[in-house]
Amino acid sequence: MFLVGLGIKITIIVIAILIFLYILLCIGVAIFFFNLMLKREKNSYKESQDLLDFNIVGQENSELLPEVKKLIQAQYDLAEYLKDKKADYLEIRSDRGLKLAGWYIKNENNDVNHPKVLIFSHGWKSCGISDLAAVAPFYFEEGYDVVIVDHQAHGHSEGKFLGFGVLDAKSMLKWVNKINDMHQGACDIYLHGVSMGANTLMQLNGMDLPKCVKAMCADCGFTSGYEEIDYLSKARHLSFLLTKQLIWLICLIICRYNIKTNSIDYLKNAKVPMIFIHGDKDNFVPMEHSVKNYEACVTKKELKIFKDSTHAANYVRNKEEYKKTVLDFFNNLD
């Protein structure tokens, strides 16, 4: 009996130790993913207010951005295009008091009295000028004024933790109102976002927008940070470690917002027309996210899937078709 009792005690101790180690492993992986997904990159905040002061996408990102060479070339091309252009520096304060940076580039071919203005919303751990190159520099050629912003904890804007679309949507509404006020309502505002920036715009579309906002484009956007983290953890066979649940909890405690906030809920109350774009070979944000967003949107809408296109590479792979698709949608809203 003594030996049986001892065996049970040892078994209980071993199970307790295994449970403890499992909990430690879960917490360790969650902290790693939290820092990866939601913490600002080191040295990414710059005091400079130079629009072209941005980091070229590095080769270390090639797993997530297979078209990295085309993306890099697009960034160099845009930098060359903008070198003689004047960019007026703008600032707003977020709801949490953070300084957020932006630039307004006027277009000499635009209507001075009632300009078309494109506000661009960049993706995860990037910056406005970098992602604009990888998505749609053709707006300059089409006569739009272009506003480029850096979201919280990106580029020239302040912040330790990313807003992951949730906080960024609230700040983007401030940018829209600022541009509208600058023109005293006499402007037409369009918005274009990629990845996290697209999620930002989908949430924005369900908010109280001024009448000057005419349409939006969401390129490779996810439905929520929670579902995106779920996809990435499953792809790395880590979902058994409760990664998404623990990151959700850490984000609530440290960042004080809910990464379960879903674009679908906002699109059910969308205010302006929206075009959704995605690549069917996207290995970072699944194409199904854009399909779900498209289905939820209650305004005039369009869904364009580019064949064999990877994450954030829809424009650099299909420039003419991409340009025609977006502009046809923007120019035929009635």
C-alpha cells in the first residue's frame, strides 16, 4: 500500500510539473508573439520630419513578402519620383495623446478649389511612404493630392505598442477630419489601405464620416488582429499553446484595447463604397479574410482577386490591371 501511495504521489508531482512547464511554455511563446506582433521595432521612431527618411524592406522579410525584390525597386522608384516634390508636414494627436506624423503632397494637376485627396494607410511594422510604393503610386499620376500618414508606433509617429487597426481607425478619423477642415469641406477624400492599414479603413468605414469621403480601397486586409494571430500560430503549429488567447489577454492589460475587434462588425454599418483586393497566394493574410469582409459590407462594393499574387504584391505584379480596377471603381460610384 505504501508503494502504491508513493507511486500515486510521484505521478501527481510529475503531472503537476508537466502542467507547470506547459504553462511556462505557453506564456513564453505568447510573450514572444506579443513582442513580434504588437511591440514597436527598435529605433523605428525618428525625430526627422523628412518624408523620404524610411527603411527599405530588408531581405529578412522575404518569407512574408516573396516579391521583396519588386517591392524594394518600387520603393526606390517612388523615392526618385518624390525627390523634387514638396511635402508639407502635418501632425495630429491620438486619443491617447501620441504625436502622429503625416505629409500632404499637393498635385499641380489637381483642382485647387475642390481637390481630390487620397489618404494612404500603411501596413504592419512598415510606414506610409514605404507601403505606398508597394501599392499605388499611380494616384500622383492621376492628379490626386496624396496624404501619407504613419500609424501609432510606426515611422515618425510616437508610441511603444501598435494600434493594430483598432486604435489606428480612431486616429484615421482624425486625419480625415483634419484634411476636410483644411479644405473647409471643399474636397473629395478617398482612402487606400494595405494589410493592417486596410483593416484600419474597414473599421473607419463604419464610423461617422464627413460627406467629403467618397470611397475606400482595402488591399489584403485581415478581419481582426485576433484572427490574424490565430492564422499565424496555426501555420507554425503553435495553437495548442493558447497563443491567440494569451496575446488577447496581454493586449487587454498592457495596450488597453481589444484585438478581437472585427472589421466585419463595422462593415455591416459601412458608410461609403469599398473595393476589396487580395492575392490568392497570400501566405500572411488569407484571401478568405477579404471574402468575409466583402460579404459583410453593405455599401456599393467590389472584390478583386489577383491570381498567383502574394501579400502586398498585388500592385507590383499587376500594375496596369490594378490601376484600372481601382480607378474604375473610384470613378464610377453613382
